[in-house]
Amino acid sequence: MPLEELWRAFAREVPPPRHHDVDDEKELAEIREIIDSGLAFLAENGDSPIGFALARRIGSRTGRLTDLYVVPEARRGGVASALVGAVVEALAPDGVEHLELEVLSSNSSARTVYHRWGFAEDQVVLVAPTATLQARLAPGRHAESFASVHVQTDAVVDVERAARDFAPRIGSNGTRVVGPRNGWVTVYDEVADVEPAVLLRFAREISSRMGTVVVALALEVDQVVRMVALERGGIVDEYRSVPEFYGPLPPGDVIGLAANPTVLARLTGADPQAVRQVAVTATSPSNLPPAREILASLAGVLGLEGADHGYAPGLGEE
């Protein structure tokens, strides 16, 4: 059966998440059920099947596109849009007002196409290993977040003045300035530790006021590493180890959250290849080294000291 062959090709090309066990016979039985009671469209080039779409009605006003696949050699020719168009034309006259589908967050090429057609994120499915949850939800165990702002200067007095002036504007009662170390002065703040938006504002304020390079580094809930590099108040590079940790993003934004080795080399003197090796990204924290290791490696490559903690009075740093 052509649809079965196409489905197996799809399963080989886009395997399910590692935590899913797939029963091929069960999946194929569901396909036969949809063919019998739902909608099934097959695209052919001559006598050769090149794509298919399956859909079914799941409510009085909603349909679901359960499967869509086009063989690689037939893509970019309008086959997928024609298949989905046929589904929509079949459902709309019966009062179906919305069509939904599921896509893996890692399938960026498909998501780009779906966004262009008009699909948007509505629900987000999150997954975590039970061992991770057991460790992090144990009594007395709390995920930690902290941040540091690194200013490329030896003028510690100017940094202290800028930090002191800005802290009241964010309601902070605790700010420390340390350094210079290796040509950088580091700022720690109790509010910036836990509020990413405040961290960015703090970094932007100092960079703009002093007209210099600033790199903000953060560990977020023990799982994600964030880096923002600024020059004269403007963001010139960003990095997040799990770009879609807080929810789906347009593919272009995901790409934009991968560190740019060339830019960071220009700003900090880091080796671009070393930046590329340590600034790793993935769709889940479980697919990466521990976030603290990533943070330590990235800070080391950039030549930034004191990125392994945030604001904490009494550390005795000089």
C-alpha cells in the first residue's frame, strides 16, 4: 500500500522522541482507520507516490492534520501545500474552523513552513526524565539561578558609580562590584540573579553609560545557560543553551540564540573554535552536559572570572 510505504519513509527520516516506544503495526492500523473514516490524500508523480496527508475531525469546529509527508526529491514544489489545501477544502464546508497539528520542536524546517502557512503555537508539551524530577523536587532541593555582568574595563570606580545609580531603579538592595580581573570588572546584583529581564537592563545600562563591551552570563533554574554580549548599549550576540526552554520560538529566533564565535572573538579575544565547542545547544537540558559545566567552560573561553556564582555577600572577593 503506497501510504504505508510513505509512512515508513517518514518514520525513518523523522524518528519519534527517544522516550516514545512506537509500535509500527499499531500506527499503521490507525492510518487504515483514518483512511476508512477520515480524510486521506495521496500525491503522485505519474505512477509514483510522492506524498500524503491524513486528517480527521476531532470536534464540531476543529480538525487535526495527523500526518503530512512529502518525499525529499519532491519538496519545494508545492506538494505539501496542495495536500494541506485539499484537507482544508474538505473540512471547511462542514463547519470546521480550525486545523491543528503536532510537530517536534527539533523539526525546524517543518515549523518554518507551518508558520508561513498561518499555524501558530497553541499548546506546548514539556517532558522531563523522572530521575531528574526526583532529584530536583526532593525536599530541601531548589533549582538555583544566578548571574554576573562583566564589564571590559579597569575603571572599577566608574562601574561602581554606574551600578550604584542603577540599582534603585530595579528595587535592588544588594549590588557588589569585584575586580578588575583579567581586564574585566564584574557586577553582581540580587535582583538580576533571578530576573533575566533585569539582568539585560543592568548590562545594557552599564554598556551604554560607559560605552564599552559588557557580557552578561547567567545560570537559570540549574538547567539553562544564558549569555548576552553588548557593545555601547546594543546587543551584538546572544546565546541560550536550550533556545526553546521557555516555549517554542520561530526558527530564526532559535538560530539567533546560538553564540556567534566571530563576534565573541572580536569582543573578548576568545578563540572562535573554542567558543564553537563550548557554546552547545539542544532541544532539552537532558541532551547537554550539566548547565554549570557549560557556564564554566564558556566563561573560561571568554576569559571571564567569577561567573560561577551570583550576588552573595561575604564571599571575600578582591
